[in-house]
Amino acid sequence: MKSISSGNPLLFLLFLCLAACGLVSAAPLSDYEYWGRSDPYAEAYHKAREWAEHPTFAARASRPAQPAQRPNLSIWWSRNARNDLTSQTSAEWGGHQPQAYQEALVRQYWARTPAVAHATGAKIIRAAHKGGTNPREPDHITVGFKDANGDEINDHAYHVYTGRQ
């Protein structure tokens, strides 16, 4: 077999420089016994090879574990929101109970809005109403979301639009 040094000297120098930088290795990567247990990559290689060859590992990978469930959102109502709620009827909400329907809207908003996704509690400050500081604002629920420490998220309330006319 011809040596690399006896061929082209420039090729040999290139190989030498790459080997010095650690970019080229002369060791056979597929031979686990060559590396032994002194190399941390050898163990990883061996485990990856074992994982690919044994069907129990592959079967486990095809059925990954379900992600952890999100914590439930606790909802409570302020005194003003409870007062607003007394004037609302189920006829206004398509036959649904106003309190349950508004809580469901808040939970849907929580589930689809990344800014409040880590909230564990929600305080309904005002039940569904039109206007507010902007008299032309459509019907919405004013909600403050709280994290696990009880601190208000982003230090302001959110408007959850109801779609009600």
C-alpha cells in the first residue's frame, strides 16, 4: 500500500495540518473496540448502535411519552364582575350560563395566547361589557392573569373579546 507521504508532499502537508487541528483522524470510527472506554464518544457511539439494532429501543422511540399536561387555570371573579354578571341572562349567551360561558372564553384565550400561557390563575375584573376607556370598543371581558407566585403577568389586564353584539 502506498503511503500518503510518498505521493504528493503538498497533500501530506495538508493532511498533517488538518490532523493537527483535529479535523482529520486516521482511526476507524466504526470500530468500538479500537477506541476502548477511555474516549467519551465511544460510549455514545456504542449506545447509539445498540439503540438502532435492538427493536425494543426502536419501538419505544416510535411511541414517545405524552407531554406533561398544562396546569389548570383557576378563575375567580371580582366584586365588580359579579355585579356585572347579575344583569346578564342566558338568552344573551345563546342559552348558556353567562358565568360558565365567560370562564370558557377566558380559558380558550389562555390556551391560545403565548404571553399568558404560563399563568396559573385569572381574575375576571369586569364581566362582558362594551366600551370602557374606549367607548367604541366591542364586547369584551377584562381579565388579569397571574403566575404561580401570584404576580400579575405583564402588569396589565387583557381584553378577551366575546364576539357578542
